[in-house]
Amino acid sequence: MTTATLLKKAVSKDEGVVVLSLKEYDRLLATHVPNYYLTGKAATDLDKLVEEGLREYAEGKTIHASSISEALAIRRKQGHKKK
């Protein structure tokens, strides 16, 4: 059994505390992510963009990096200009 100590000042300042298991917290978090549904031209444009990305990935034209900044640095080294 784990014991948690809560400061009365912190609890009253934040108007209370809720204790949840990590599994329950993850479930609540997953259900509260907003869903967006595209229609019309926006949906068509996104479908084309995804298809192009999947095709480039299959052809080995994608950049493998651990962060966006690393990917941008690799792209600059390859001679691509900024948009």
C-alpha cells in the first residue's frame, strides 16, 4: 500500500484533488481527445496528401529522424530550400 501526503493549502487552492489509477486516467484521456471530421475539398486534399506520403515512404524518399529539427537539418543538407 502506498501512502500519499497532500498539502491542505495546495488542495484548497486547486479546489480539490482526484486520485485515479493510471489505467483509468488513460481511458479518460483517450475519450476526451477531440475528433475532427473533414468533408468536401479539405477531406479530398488530405486524402491526396496521405496517399503521396505513403507512396514516398514506400519509395524510400522519406527522412528518418528522431525530431523535427533533426529532419529539417537533414533536409537542408540534401539541398532542399525552405518554403
